[in-house]
Amino acid sequence: MCAFFGRMDNTMKLEIETYGADVLRRAAKPVAQITDEIHALAKDMIETMHEADGVGLAAEQVGHEESICVIDIPKGADKNKDAETFNEGIVMPLVLINPRITAQEGSQRGSEGCLSFPEIHGQITRAMQVTVEYTDLDGKGQTVTARGLLARAIQHELDHLAGTLMIDKFSQLQKMAVNGKLRRLAAAK
């Protein structure tokens, strides 16, 4: 996801946009062709995500509007061992271009954070399992089914591509609890 347990670091390849940046509310534009620029953006996004200790990053979070996100769930990061076993065949990092969820099932509730919301976390309910269709960096259509933390990360990043932020999924009580932090983030823009 954007990144669940991340930190900001001044050595990042790309600058991560934080709450208050207009680009975070924009829906992504489909990628028509896989170009050298798309390859470079994906590479830079992966480096930025890793440098920020994130597990996911959407193009909007680095000031771009392309429909692309990257995800890298480290081995052992999912506390749900059944889900981790289910996801073993999925090669990380994932680069999802023009992704769309085609199926979902079950439910999970857990804490999420985001690199665009430093120091803010909240409980969010998401599907336990999702199937997503996307284009890879070779321009080939792919389908992957994921569970647990990887499914949560996919849903989080696809929300970003739609201009939806994690705070949009917070309860009223959660929003009230982080209101001061949100105002400070927005004021810093």
C-alpha cells in the first residue's frame, strides 16, 4: 500500500506527496503504452517505496497521474501465515499498470498507514482476497489473486489510483482522533 509503516527520508528518489496535495485526489489516467518513461517511473517508485520502508506506492503519491502502482510485501510481513502461504507464488515487487479488481471475497480488519499520511494509522475493513487484472511492464495482461496483507495493499493502492484516501474509509471517531494531524499536514502544503 501506499505504505503501511513508513517514514519520510530526504534521500528518496522521488518526493512523496502528503495529505493536502491536490494530486492525491485525482483519478489516475490509463497508461496507453508501456514506454521507457513508464519503466523509469516504475523503477523510481520501487526505489522510493523501499527507501521509505513502504510496502506499496501509487503514482499519485509521487506527483504523477499514470495508472500505475508498485507493491512489495517482504517475506514474513503478513501475520496471517495461511495468506502468506497462498501468496508464495507471487513474485515481488509487483508493478501493476491499469489495474482493476475483478473479484473479491471475505473480509479483514486491520491497521493501515500510508506514506502520504506520516504517523497516521487507522483500522480499515477490506476484502480478505482479491483478484486483480493488470498490464505488466512487458505490456502483457496478467491476473493475480492475493490474500491477507497483499490483498489489503492492492486495495489500498487501487484506492489511490481512484483518488480515494485511507482517511475516507475511517469511521467518524477515527477521523476526529486524527483531525489535528490532518490539519497540520494540509497546512504544510
